[in-house]
Amino acid sequence: MKRYEVKAAPGQTAIMDILGSTPGGYRVRITRRYEGFEEVEESFMTNDLFELCRATAYIREVIPAIAHVA
């Protein structure tokens, strides 16, 4: 599952998780956190909207940190 940071207002954070894909787009879960509250929303995002959000940096992929194993 890929995760994206969503551009948000100051003092807020928003994360979008890709839950699944279809030929027309993606099922996504967006989690917003602000002032101690959390709001979770699931919806569908078309391929065109997803690519527009990536191109304009409205969303940016979160690369998980790789733990160093000695």
C-alpha cells in the first residue's frame, strides 16, 4: 500500500493511503489530523485527478524509512 502526504493548512496533517486500484482510478483513505481530532474519509480518485495532484505537488509519496539491520 502506498502512502502520500497531502498538502494541508498550517497546524494540520493529512495522509492518503491507496487501498486499491481499478482501471479508472484508486480507492483511497484520507486521514486528517488537527487540534487533537482525527477525521478519516474513504473515497474514489480518478486517474486524471491523481496524476494532477502528483504533478502539482498537492500529494507527495511518503517513502518509508528502512531500518538498518546490523
